Amino acid sequence: MSTIDWYGNVSLVVFFAGCNLRCLYCQNSGLIPLGSGRTVPLSVLRDRLEAEKMILDAVVFTGGEPLLQPDALLEAAKLVKSYGFKVMLDTNGSIKPDVERMLTSGLFDRIALDVKAPLKQGPMGKVTGRPELGASIAESVEYCLELSKELGLEMEVRTTIAPGVSDDPEFIREIAVAILGRSHAYYLQQFDNVGEVLDKNLKLEHPPSREEMISLANIALSTGLRNVYIKTRQNGLEKVG
């Protein structure tokens, strides 16, 4: 149960195991192998919805990467909608055929898209730990942004700010320009070295300061982007500007 995964809503958060990326700063690296999870019947979700239906507003599907299990995701989303709850998909947007399948299903009210780097082969491949897929990931993320706009879906974009990886002002400016006019909100998330950080050297680094986060948020705002937020462990969510 969460009040911060979809602000303004009490959400049940469902984690899908398995991810196709290897982001250096990943804090859920234990979920990367598909076998890190266990198969459960849909009745498990139904029981939770029944138990919490008096306080729930929404369900958030996250991971890992939910699009690695598209059939299960669709069935789960259909169940949630049958209860009248809102549904948000948290995705890296890298699997183009399933991006289209999900977004055109009519089952999702909001998309939380992790735009991990500027939409170019080099930076996308580096940050995601999949240099051979950099170009296709960038293309698929671009498609997700444009299709969400065409369909009128709410879109929030997230970028994790990690030292030496994604904290360069030009890096953030390029992302902001790419999502301009195609995002309802932009969240800059503070990297935290707590948890199962994939890159062991990065785990030794300190998280960026609140002041550094605000400075990068102002870079995003300078492009004309609006509704820019920072999220830090110390202060939670703050709107900048």
C-alpha cells in the first residue's frame, strides 16, 4: 500500500519480477531475474482488492519491468478495472510492441515512464547497461511518449539522478526538451545508495544533494517544461519553480 507512488491516491503496488535492462543505479536489482519472483494466481490480487476496496483509489503495476509479462499484466489490469479503480503502469518503455498493446488497451489511466537518458543510442545504452540496445530503447521510449499524447493518456516522466551517470545539466536539458509537450509532470528522483544497487562502485557514492537536485530541476524548467518536481529521501516530493 502506498500514498507516494501515485500522488493523491491510495494505491496498491504490484511488483512484477524480471527486467530487460541493467541500469547502473538500480535499487531493485534483486528483481532483475525473471525467476526472482513466484507465479501466483489472479485470485491473490482479487483477494487484496476485496480486502482493501474501501480505502483504495488505484493500483500501480511496477517492477522490474511489467511489459515482460504482457498477458498477465493485461489480465491483472482488467481485474482492477472491474472494481472501478484507476490503473497506472510504471514502465521503462523499451519493448515497443507491448508498449502499443498496453497503451491502446484502454485499461491504463496513467503511464509512469522512466526516461533514463537522452533519447540517443550512446547515453541510453550506457545508463541502461545495454549498449547494444541503446538505439532501440530510445526509439521505443520516443514512441511511448508520442502514443500517450495521441491517446490523451496522463504521462509522468521520471529520471533518476545518480552521480557521474545522470547528473550533468546538459543530460537533463536534453531529456526535458524531448518530453516537452508530452508529459504532465517530470520527476527527478534522487539516487540512493541504500539497497541492492547494481553497480557496486556506484553504491559507494553519496546521493546528490537537495541543492544539486533543485539546480537540475531549474535546468529542466528553463526549456519551457512545467510541473517539475524533485524527490529526495530527506524532504520527499517538492515542486520546483
